[in-house]
Amino acid sequence: MSKVETMVTVELPDGSKKTVDKGSTCGDLAMSISQGLFRKAVGGLINGEIRDLSTPLEDQDKVKILTAEDPESYELLRHSTAHVMAQAVQRVFPQAKIAIGPTIQDGFYYDFEIPDHPLSSDDLKAIEAEMKKIASEDQKLVRYCIPDVDKQINEFKSQGEKFKAELLQEHRDHNPTLYLMLDKEGKNVWNDLCRGPHLPSTKFIKAFKLMKVSGSYWRGDEKKEQLQRIYATAWWKESDLADYLHRLEEAERRDHRKLSKQLDLFTVHDEVGPGLIFWHPNLATVRAEIEDFWREEHRKRGYQFVFTPHIAHEKLYEISGHLENYAENMYAAMTIDEEPYRVKPMNCPGHIMIYKSRLHSYRDLPLRFAELGTVYRYERSGVLHGMLRVRGFTQDDSHIFCRPDQLEEEVAGIIDLIAFLMETFGYKFKAYLATKPEKALGTDEEWAFAIECLEKAMKSRNLEYEVDEGGGAFYAPKIDFKLFDAIGREWQGPTVQVDLNLPDRFDVTYVGEDGNKHKAVMVHRAVLGSMERFCGGLIEHYAGAFPTWLAPEQVAVLPIADRHQEYAKEVVDSLRAKLLRVKYDDRSETIKYKIREAQLEQIPYMLVIGDKEVESKTVAPRHRRSGDMKAMPLQQFVDEIEKEIKERR
């Protein structure tokens, strides 16, 4: 056998080639590069797939050695920490039987059956302590291919591990593997049925925390065994774990449902139904300001506002394809004059009806229709979440009808609008270009044209983006924007879609220069998404402290004593004459109490009125964050706050 036949060549991330002995593993490759890399290596990315360090390499593999610096390494860390947790649970509770334990965002969970013992917070502390012992034992995690499935099933059954036995029976023809956990003497101290991948050793596991316990059912079936689910998180460093726990605390503090009770923002009522939001005056004020801003910016950009009915004959949704492709999200038909009608799940068919109400010339285009249109979609009760996941919501919807040669410029204009609005609200964002999925309507040429226009528009605006290969809708490529809030969380944001489907279904055309009819291009876009989700997100983004231009009440006027009320009322009248939103607190409470309450209500400015202010006809402003400001004439305060509101700081 020649030397060539005993070697394999792999490609490294920088494009360079590396030749190693045939049968070499990912770990061997790391060692051949440097001992330092080998010491830090926790796994490998082989042809885009995360694998163990012990995975043998094949000729022409593309390989990246993973360390704790790589985002992909968290899959290895959390998957392996889940096994450590399961072993610890069975050490603390020998009667426990294990079910499944996948990784999830920022952590993992594991399901257990523990007869006659509901887990408590003290139990979690005991399990954590045992996990630390296991991590310090430097147990090796070793992949083991099961040679005799029936024998292994019987062994699981004899151990009472009925869930593992059931899973192995189900996957018996899928080359099932165990992951063994070996002590320093090489003895198998614990194992689980698992396809991996895993860390090479528990010594890498240092920072983790068990978060909570909840109930679950085997296979998610309430007719099957009831289990206990432990949620946990794991990070490479204690400092990263501490940062994560702080973010959770901050997220809890910002929870829009919790803040809604404190600030009287919205409610949901059982008598009405879940997922249907009642906007109280405070949040309705915020929404009205956002809607006014939205309309103002759309007028500047040549949009025309429309309104469409909340219900339509079912045949409209037969033409649009919604009954065929979206029926599970639509509410059942109602009968009117013995004909079936539906509440609308989206606004686009209605906008098409307006477009088609008359003939359009190429000179008429583009036409930009915009509507704050309320739609209704069925969401399972288990996924409803405050204002963020609802059944009735108002979209800031717009549909642009244009010629193919206008598409790139129209998309660029939408990007400009999105960037301006998101900057105003204080959001950073990231863009993704979602391309053609496997199942798609339209020709390859149409998709290529639409994608090229989207790309050109983004590049013309120097917009950085990533390609979401195959992530487009079945009818359209799109640009998705992900927003990042004040604490770095990602939110679903604006979207821009080039529709290749509805113009065909509804015969959306215009008369060209040649006198013939041509198919118009249709662009769907929502820059806020829905008012419910957007406002729910804003509550959390601002932690309830809306900027002055949005705040339900912008100024609280606080007289110290009864003798100050006459002047205080003059101040209130002057502010309201300028259309400022004012709270007048004339209760016989101490000024400290009034200030504290205004702070809790997140009112941006408080004007304390005492003897000095009455005598000098001034006001003593206090900001909810920076505290006392210098006394000033009332008109100066009005000028400054009006400037702040106008600039939407």
C-alpha cells in the first residue's frame, strides 16, 4: 500500500490543506496543528456538522477545530452538561428513571420519572452539588455503538429504564449509540442512549445553574406517564453565567405583563377570550403617538392610506390561496345571507381589490397603499403570550404595486424608512435575505430577478446582511429584520417581501407604454409588524419608561401645599394649552410621596410648586432619572420639553 493510500487530506477554515494519517480523528488533527489548540479543543465542525473530537476524518473533509471561543461549542457544552445533570439526579435519587434531555436556547432540560417525590428547590441545590463533583472527576464521554440492540433493550428493562428501552426499540435501525461516562480507571459509571456529539471530558464543565422544575408528559402525551422536567443553563465561564442570570433578572423586571399591572397598560379578559387585547388609556396614548408618527412618515414618502373590511366572502380567500394553504390559522366561516364569510387573516387581498377597481397605466406606478389593518388568526392557547403572541392584532401593513424596473428603488425606500423608524425607537437591527425554499411558486427566473433586486437595494444602502438560504416564503423571497433591544435580546422585526403569487392569482396588471397589459410587481412590507407585538416589545425595551414624546403622561404638576394650588393650576392650564399630557396631583399627601408615585408611574418630568415658585412665577423641574434640575421660568421649560418631543429623543 502506497503512502498516499494511508493518508487523508482535509481542508481547514482558512482554505489551507492538511494531510494526516488515515484513521486520524478530529483530536489528532488539533494536536498536529499545535498542542495549545489540542488543549483547548472541545469538538470539531466537520463539513458543517458538529462532531466529537474522536470522530475519524475522511479525505477532503472540511474541518474546523472548535474551542470555547466558537458559538457552535455551546451545543457540545450544554449537551454534555445535560448528561452530567442526569447522572447527578440518579446519584441523588437512585429510583429516578431518565427520559429525554435536549439542548434549547441558552441551556437544556431533562425529563425524569421520580416516583413519589416532587422536586424542590433544595433538591436542585443537592443535584447542583453532585454535578460539581462529577465535573471535577474528569469523566470521559465516549461514544459506543450498540452491537446487540435486543440485548441492550433487555438490559435497560432490567434497570427499569423503560423510556430508554422504548427509544432504542424505535431507533434500532438507525445505528444507535450510547455515550458512556468513564471514570479515571476507565470504568463505565453511567450511560445514556444518545447520538451525540459531546465534549471529550467533564473537566470542561465549570459554570452551570439549574433554573426551575416543571411538569411534562412522556412524548408530550397527557395520557402517558407524568414526568418532571429540570431546566438548566451552562456557560464556559462563571462571568458569562453571571451575565446571563443578570439578563434574566433584567428581563423579568422588564416583563411587559408585569409592567402592565404597575402602569395600567392593557388587560386580557376570560369573558372575551384569550389573545384579545384591551388597550387601557395609558397604552392607547402610546399607540396613538406611534400611529401619528407612522402616518406622518408615510405621507412624506408618498403612501396613500386605505381601509378594508374586517370580513370578506370566502371566495376571496379561495382566489388568494389562503383557504388552501392557511386554513388552520383562519377562523371558521360565518354564514351571511346563506353565503360563507371569513374574518380577514391579512390585508393584502383587500388592497388588491382597491388596485383592481380601475385600470392603471405604467405612469400611475408605483402605488403605495398603507393600512393599520386589524386581522385575526388562530393561535393555540399554549403559545399565547401577553401582547407578543395574540389572536387579534393590527398590522402596519403596506402593499406597493410597481413596475419591474421600479422594484429596486422601492425596496431601497422601504429600507430607508425602516432604518429611520428603528433608530427613532432606539433599536439596532440585523438583516437577513431569505431565498427560495424547496417548495416554491413561480419560475426560477422570477425568483432570481426578485432576489437580485433585494440584494441590490440592500447594497445601495450599505446594509449589512446574511443570507438565509431557503428561508423565503413559498411565494416570495424577503428581507427579514431582527431587532435588538436595550438588553441585547432579539425580536422579530420588519419584513419586506416580493410577491410572485398573488399578482398571478388576481391578475394584477398595468398598461405599459406599448399599450399591452403587463403583470405588476407586488411588495408586501410591515415596518413595525403589529401594534400589539411592537408595543409589547417597546414596554420591555424601555422598561416601562417611555421617552417623553411617547409617555402617557409627560409632566406631573405637584403642589407642596394647598396655598400653592392656584399657581399650580395656572401651570397645568398653560401646559395643556400646549397639548402636553399633564397629571395634576392636588392630593393632601407629602411631596415626597407624590414624587415617589410619579417616579413609579414613569412620568418623565415633575414640576414641584412651592413658595419660591409661586413668588417668582417659575417651576422647579425634576427628571425621573437625573433628579432635580435648576428652577426656570415656565416658558423656558415648555420650550425645552417641546423641543425634546419634536425631536422624538
